[in-house]
Amino acid sequence: MQPRFLLIKAVLGPTLRALFRPRVEGADRIPGSGPVILAGNHLTFIDSMILPLVSRRQVFFIGKDEYVTGRGLKGRLMAWFFTGVGMIPVDRDGGRGGVAALMTGRRVLEEGRVFGIYPEGTRSPDGRLYRGRTGIARLALMTGAPVVPFAMIGTDRIQPGGKGMPRFGRGRRVTVRFGEPLDFSRYEGMDRDRYVLRAVTDEVMSEVMRLSGQEYVDMYATKAKAA
């Protein structure tokens, strides 16, 4: 683990745990060494604050570069926190944003680290679980890394709409639930077969749905937001 991550976990971890009161289930299902992909649902902004604090290992993940380019004290604090817990800023709005994100994830995994990803590609607009994008499958097949599905439960009640200050109080508690690792080695060398990529992605999303209890919608969240 990086020194700044250890510092954040030691200093801010107790405060954030006291505020969010996360109940963690199945954290021991994350392999203790080697490359691992954590794949889960995405309800609100604070998901990316909670996941690194409850994982057994440091989690590296892609984030919007705007999280580290803000000005003033707030901007500097956000940049310090997110890069410290493992966020790798990538400009995902450009035409090559998806390729850059995929290659970044591959590099993290080839270094034997943990890479976190939200297969839906964006936050859910209404609390339901949407169709996963196949980048998760390509990463798993290119690197051979196992996929540990996870579910964020209750974060949308603490931060409805994904914006603004979190709301704390009675009845607002977060659960992070990890599933058993998924092994896709049977598809080795098939990372360009679109039918295999869709099958692998759907298997991951099925596990996320089982863990979260969310209603599944067979369309992309970005399309739902644009409707």
C-alpha cells in the first residue's frame, strides 16, 4: 500500500466509518495477493470514497480528471484525497477516453494490484441496475484476473442524486457486500469475441444484481439518462 493511502486510512478512516457506519460482508473473498478486479454497482458519488476504506487491499480506479483539477482549498483537498486512495484521473470525455481507461486498468492489473470498476459506466439514474459495458470482460480476459463482484447498498439514501452533502441520521446506513471471485479462464484468448464479452459481462452483472437486490434494466444507464 502507498504511504499516503495508509495515512488517509489511519487518519480519515475512523471518521468516515463513524459517519457512514458501513457494514461489510464478505471482505475476505478478496484474494490477498495478485491481480483482482472489483466490479460493482454505482449509486452515488460517495461510493468511490467508501470502497477504498472497506477493502482489504488498496483499490485503484478510474476517475474523472475534474476531481483533481479543482481550484481553491476544496479542490486541493479533493485531489489529495482521491489520488491518495487510488484514483487515477483520466479524461473520459474524449474520443479515446474508453481506450485510455481500459489500458490504465490493464496496467494496474499487470502490476498485480486491485482495480475497481463500475461496469454500468456511470451512476444509476434511479437506483436500478443497468446493463454492463463489456470493458470489464475485456480486462478480465486480457489479464486473467479474477472478478470479485460487490454491491453498494444504501449509499443513495445518504447522498440522493449523487450530489450535495451526505445526509446522516437514523435509518441511513451503508452495506458493502462482496461476492465469490469469478474465474473466466475458460475464455482465455477470446477477448475480441463480442459474444463472449457480452456473456462474461452479463454473468458479472447477474452476480451484482443478486448481491444488491436491485431491479435490473436491460439498457445502458447513459441511454436512460438521455431519454
